[in-house]
Amino acid sequence: RATAIIPYAEQIPGERYRQGERVRAYLYEVDEASRGSFIKLSRAHPQFLVQLFMQEVPELQSAEVEVKAVAREAGARSKIAIHAVNNNLDPVGAMVGGRGVRVSTVMSELGGEKIDVIEWSENPEHFIEDALSPAEVLNVELGETDEGEPHAYVDVLEEQQSLAIGRGGQNVRLAAKLTGYKIDIRAVDAAPSEDEEGLDEVKE
């Protein structure tokens, strides 16, 4: 006999479960006791997101596409980085599906949680740039913190700063978890247009 529980910390915030309701969840731990096994389930675990995609994306099942990293704040937003083993395959398109049907199915199971599907890159600058989507990045400068941890300074236009950071810092926080880099966003002024440069020359 086994009893399964979903601890409060492993539930999606705002969800309510009714007696007799069928609930999908990720099994992450089994405790053996004298009175039987206690199975711990989670709907907030990053691997629950991966397993949901696994059921919707045949390319994941066949290992043509693989998940490289996941960053998740359950019930709010997730970022998932994927890579195509087959170079002829569009990994993001495979995950999203025609008209977004695959990713929409996963989002519905998670109560409308927003999901950013990002193509993984072995080039950290490109990976960080894509991880900060939907913000547009101008430049990425890599370095290390005083403790020797990977650090990235990211330049964006002033009007893109709030988008890059996200509400409550969520976008940059998830991007940092996904890439493994501490990320600092720097706002820069827009470069002057050729016409503006010409006007400056005339004034001089």
C-alpha cells in the first residue's frame, strides 16, 4: 500500500485540489516506512515541466531534441533551454508546435504559466542574450564575481531595461538560473542616428 502526497511547497500557488480529482504530478521522492511507502509528488518541480513536454513532443521522446536547462517559478513563468541533436531540426518549433499547440497544452496543465522556449547555445554570450528574451540585447560582457562565479554585464536600450529585468526582477532572475551566470542589466542611451550626427557636425 502506498500513500502519495503533494507537499504545500510542491504545489502550484493558487491551485486548489478537490477530493476525487485526478491530478498529474512528478514523483520526486519515495519514503519507506514500517506502515508502507510514502510517495512525494510535485507540480512545482522543474522536471514536471520537462515530463509534460516529453508527452507532447515526439522529438523529445526520440532524443532528436534534448533539454539542456530549466528555470522555473511555478505558476508564474518558466524558461526551458533546448538543443537539436539533428541539425536539420528547428528545436524551438518542435517544442512550440504548429500554431503553438504543444506549448499551449503544457501551459494549460500548469494553469496558464508562461513558458519561454529558448535554443541552447554553447556560446555563453548568445545563450544569455536569448535567455533574456523577449528583451533585445545590445551587448554581453562576461567576467567573474569576486568569489570567482560567472558574471555577465548585459547592455540594453533604456526602453528595454524594464522588459529585460521583468516584473519583480523575474525575467533576469530566471535567465540567471537558466544560464548559470549572475546577470547585471545596464541601460544605455540610443546611439545617435546619421542625421543627428550630421547636425552635430554642422553645429561645430
